[in-house]
Amino acid sequence: MQSNNNSPVLMPGGGRPELLAPAGDMETLETALRFGADAIYLGGPFMQLRAASAGFDEKRLAEASEMIHKAGKRMHVTVNCFANNDEIPRLGEYARFLKDTGVDAVIVSDIGAVAEIKACVPDLEIHLSTQANCMNYRAAGVYYDMGVSRIVLARELSIEKIAELRAKTPKDLQLECFIHGAMCMAYSGRCMLSAFLAGRSGNRGQCAQTCRWNYYLMEEKRPGEFFKVEEDEKGMAILSSKELCCVDILQQLADAGVCSFKMEGRMRTPFYVATAVNAYRMLIDGKIDADQARAELETTSHRPFCTGFYLGDPEQIAPDTSGYVRDWLFVASALEESKGGKLRVQTRNPFAVGDELEVLSPGKTVARFRVESITDEEGAALERSATPMRTLTISAPDGILPQDILRKHN
């Protein structure tokens, strides 16, 4: 694998690729902006392809737009369900609302939805979702002629194929690709497994993540004899792929013509988003190398990493028996700047006097300190913090900033 060697990631014409981060709520949105995202994608109240809890209603969407644009960043809204007949007439009014709210682009998968949105609101920028599985320059050209300004590339493409697609499409057609996060085992994420087993369609934003379940095999001539698919005490989810991590190949993707790097994760926690955005931000800016970025990303909850199809080796995504890596805990966030060796925090997970904590702060490599004291709201000493969302004061070095994240190794 090639290393970044502390050089900025640059596109062929100069400039750095966009870092596009997910947000499922206002806390995660604020976190993504603070840690260096150039643009945010999120779901609204209609056709947003995630659980309702990860969608913004109209009021919060307006608040999100104000926050994002005040920070000088871009806002992309997912409208990427495959549309039913009765949803097509609603798209025009919804698209007008999004445009009036200040949305910079909508992410759409359904070709009918693309046509309807473009017909009703011609000046609203449309990005083609990865679920449309755009695999070739001819398809990209058709979407471009329909008014699509950016293709979120099918995940099955290799870097070589991306470069060929780039060379054979209009120069002003932008290319975006996923660089980090969970991957679906189905083709371009268009899975029917959840609909079949749980009555919840992943193509309608209701995925039950049935591919993460453990399964048994039954041989045809041995009815009633079930064999669990496992290689260790944790079992093995035979349908669950590894997770994408592209720290080693960002420059290659940029050289191939990708102008936007996208992270999966609208259902992820603020801790996950903060860590991922910070690692890729510093890597793109040349502040850290690929090995340092990977070490940071290992602190999040994830399945084993791979580079997906980009290097022409789809075997990489095959299921792994080791399951999730959960070696680190988000224990608290800073409420104000630490001064005089003290820091007020809001707790999340347990920690105790004597624990070594790490500080996650935008644009900085990790700092460490040992907790020597914990006091409660009344100033009484505690040996351990075990209650989440509590305000406590801990000993800490000066210079920790409000909203910095504290974590510890399990």
C-alpha cells in the first residue's frame, strides 16, 4: 500500500477534494463541521432512505441550512428512495421547499425522480446516488444530459475504471466516491434481504441490517440438521462485508478524477463522525500520514477494514470472523476550556480516577493525560463516573477546548 507521506491530497488541476460527511442529527452535524467537513449530507422528511430518526423535519432542516452556510460549507440532502407512483407528484413541491431552504444539492437514485425534480426546479443541483449504480461513461453521459451535475460512483468500480469514465465524460460532470464506512453486500446497496426476512425494505429506508445476523446452514439431504457458520466463539456473519477505509489510496482516487470524498454514516454517533472527519481532514491536508490516519480510525467501532473494489480485488470485502472492533469508548465531551488543571465535562461512558484519557480535537494529533480527580456538581470527590449525561469536573491539562472529545481504551 502506498502511504500519503504527509503530502496534501491534490486533484490533477490543483486544489483539494471535498470532504463530505454525514449527519443524522444536529449534534452530529455540528460535530462534522467543527472537525473539518467541507460539506454535509443529511436526510429530510421525505424519501431520505434512512430511519425517520436520522431525518431532519422541515424546521430542523432550515436550522441545519443556516448552520452549514454560516460555516461557509455546502449542504446536500438525500432524496434517494426508489419512488412509488404516488410520490412522484409530491417531488416538485418538496424540491421547491429544499431550494428555498438553501439546499445546495439533492442526492437522487430514481431516474423518474431525477426527471421530475429537474422539470419542476431546474436550478436545483442534482447528484446521482450510488444506488443508481452508475458504472460506465455512457450511463454517466445520459444522466448528465438529464441535468445531473455529479455522479456518486457505483461502489463496484476500480480506480482504473473510474479514470476511464472520467476521461470519457464532460469535464464539468463531477465525480464523487465513498472512501470510508460500512458497505452493503448487495449490488450498489440495492438489497432485498431485509424486505424478505423482516418485512422492512432497505430501498425504502427501513433496513433491519439482516446481513449482520448470524446464520445456520442446512444441507439438502440432512433436514433438521443445522450447522452454524462460525470459526470462533463470536460466530461469523456470512453476509456482512468488511468496512471501507481508503487512507492509502486517496491520492490515487483524486488522480483518477474524483473531486469529492464521501463517508458513510448518517446513523453513526458524533464520536464516530468526529474521529473519521478529523482523520481524513488531517490526511487530505498533509498533517498526518496514512498510518496515523488508520490508527485514529481504529478507535471507532467498526468491522475489519478493506479498500473495497478500488484496487480490483473484490475478495477484500469478504466477511471476517472477528466481528466488530470496539476497543475504545467515548467517555465525555468538554463543556468549556480547561483552566487551572480542571475541566468541566458532560459524561457519556464510564471512566475512573487513574484512567488515561485521550483528547480528540479538530486538526490536532491526540494528546493524553491521566485523570487524577473527579468531582460532582456539589464538589464531592468521586472515584468513578458511571452515569451518562452528567456534568462533572475532572483534572486535566490546560488548553482542552469546548466540544473536544475524551476517549479511553477498553
